[in-house]
Amino acid sequence: MSETRTVAIIGAGPVGLAAAAHVLERGLQPIVLEAGGKVGHAMRQWGHVQLFSPWEYNVDKAATRLLATTGWNSPEPDQYPTGAEMVEHYLEPLAAHSALEPHIRTSSRVTAISRAGFDKMKTKGREKAPFEIRYQNGQGPKVVKADAIIDSSGTWHSPNPAGANGLSAIGEADTSDKIAYGMPDVLGKERARYAGKTIAVLGAGHSAIGTLIDLAKLADQAPGTRPIWLLRGSDPAKAFGGGANDKLVARGELGAAFAALVTAGRIKVESEFRVSHLVADGPRLVVGALSGCSARQAVVDELIVATGFRPDLDFVRELRIRLDPAIECPIALAPLIDPNEHSCGTVRPHGARELAQDEPGFYFAGMKAYGRAPTFLMLTGYEQVRSIAADIAGDRAAAERVELVLPETGVCSRSLAPDAGNCCGGPAISDVDACCVADEKAKQQGKSGCGCASSA
């Protein structure tokens, strides 16, 4: 009898654990390597954020089947969870399942991947060699071998910098103690850092909007708290969304509430503010912007950068991979998700065919697969790993088959991207980070969609 094939899965977030569940169903052996100390590490970082999508659109089918064997009480399907609730009521029970728990290694950060006995240049016999994965845990460097790899490590640990040209602003590294990235919990565990201070928020997606709304609430509780919105674009109204006409009620309410705060002057707006440099001035931070021959600045106590995320590709350097030069996603996937061409809800379901690389047996999945695109949908991530698991198992028909049926109504998360993701089912962490399944469903039917809100 042949030995069971092993599949290394990088990342123990929703998509990574779903991949492990699908791999188990295929009779394969998963090895889940999670950099954080617990499963769902990235999701825990935005645990205070509520999703736009209800529970029924945030759980994977194979994971649900596995949980059902334990008598798992699934949450009410129409309720909207926070990131913390997703971890507590879904990811933790899934990871604790007796069939899956022995295969999960936390505090195991992958540092490099290659083929055993092969560098990147060597070809003959390459596809038959197992992958060699190096990772770091509390005991030092470790090595594990696998027959296939699904990289679902996400993008949370690779935030886009503050600089308007894609590079770090001059002085960004030197002033890092005054900068936070993503969507910090300004009303909760990080309240003391922001209360009574002047805080600039850079970005125009739902992460920025949600943080600014929370800072306005903090201002009611802590006098002296002053939120400033640094907007690279020229039209603040683009971030307000569809309001009462938005097919996602929660998202429309968020945009309407934000618009009211801006109109009332409770949030100061600095539009066309393209950050170029950051300079410490005693306890304060000078945020500078250059535009042509003119120079502007904002003097603040803290800066929150909510401009999206990008993939960490360093540890796959020794593999033969091909990525779109702009989006940094698999070549075949790029035309489907390019935010320059697509509204956020027009990404059709896809799988192993679009995600496979020139390195046989290696696949990107989840937010990592989307590169810098902010249009990731959690349901699409689950479909990705279902297809990939089938492909690894040799079931080509199942790998090619599309099993994701998109709902008639919009499904998005409030909180990311770009996994992201991070759009639906993850934190909104980019400048174009609202996503709507209704748009895609309508497009498939030859109709107009709901018009997902986005801004640059």
C-alpha cells in the first residue's frame, strides 16, 4: 500500500483550516503551519470588527461536516459575527477536532521552501522531489517535507506602507512607534493609546472609515480626541457608499453614519494628501505630503495606516512561480480580479486551474492568492481549497467543477482585504475594499449589480 500523501498548509485562518478539512476528506494528510501562537491569529487582530456577512456565508462545507461529528452547535445563520466570534465559535472548535488537532503546529513561522535536493535552476526530476519546508518555532529551526503545498498565509503581516508611491514614506521606519497599520481597537484594548490625542487615519476603505467612526465615538468619551482623515483622492463622497440604496443594509448604514460625521465637521478631512515623509517632532509626528511644487503637513500624535496589504513572497523565492507583475497574484487569476477592471463583486468562482504554479503541487489560496487585489471573498476562498484538494488527490473532474453557488443577496464583511482580505469575510483593509456577491450574481445573469462601494 502506498504511503499517504502529505499536504502542507501554511496558515491556520478560515481558509487554511478549511483546506485541512478538505484534504482530510480526500484521504490525504495535512500539516498545518501557523505562525501565530493560536489558530486564527490574524483574525484575532481585528476581533472587534463585525462582518457584513452573516454566519451562513462564513463557514466552509467540509469544515461543517467535520464539526457535525462532534455535535457542534452552529451559530444562528442570519447573525453577523465579529472576528473574535468567528474564532471562538468556529475556528477554535474546528482546530480542536480530534481528526484535525494533531496536524496543526502553531508558533511555526515558515521561513523558506524548496524542493529536496533541488535549487531553483535544476529541472530534471524536479517534480518527483518532495517539498522541503523550513519553519521556526520556540525550539529553533525545523524542517518538514510534503508532497504538495497550499499557501494560505494571507497578507496581514505585510501591510502597505504610508507612502503614496507604494514605498515607505521617508522616515516611516524611524517613526514606527507612532504608527499602527490596519484597524486597531481604538475603543477597546488600545483605547489608552488614542484617547485625548490627535490621530490621523490614512486610507479610504472600510477599515479607515470604521476606525474614524470609532475615533469619533472616542472623542465623545475622551475630550481632546481629534480624528483627521488623510485622503489620497479628491472626493470624500466616494467613501460614503450607497447609503439607504445600498443592498447591504449594514454597509449602507456605515457609510451614512460616516458621511454625517464628516458633514458635521467631527472628522477633519485632508483630501489629496499623498504622504511623502514622516518626521518625529518631540512627542508628536509630522506627516508631510508633497504635490507638485506645494508641500503640506499634519501634526498629530498617532498615525493609523489603512491602505491595504500585499503578499509576503520572500519564503517562496526558491520555487518556480509566476505572478502578475502588477497584482502579484497567479497569472491566470489576474484578469478575473484586477481592481482596475472589475467592480468588487464581479470575481467569478475559480480553483486549481487558475491557482496552480509552474512548480507542480504548489498553490496559493485565500487572500494570499489575490496578491494586492482587495476583492477577496471568503466563500471564494473555500471554493479554491475544495478544488485544490481535489486536484492534489487526482480528481480532475471535481477540481474543474464549480460548486460555489453565490447567493442572490450581497455578502460582504465590514472589516482583510488586501485577505483581506481582505474583503468579504475579512477585514476591509484597503482603499477598494467593499465587496458584493450580488454584483457577481447579477453579472452572471447579464444584469447590473448592486454597485459595490469603493474608493481610491
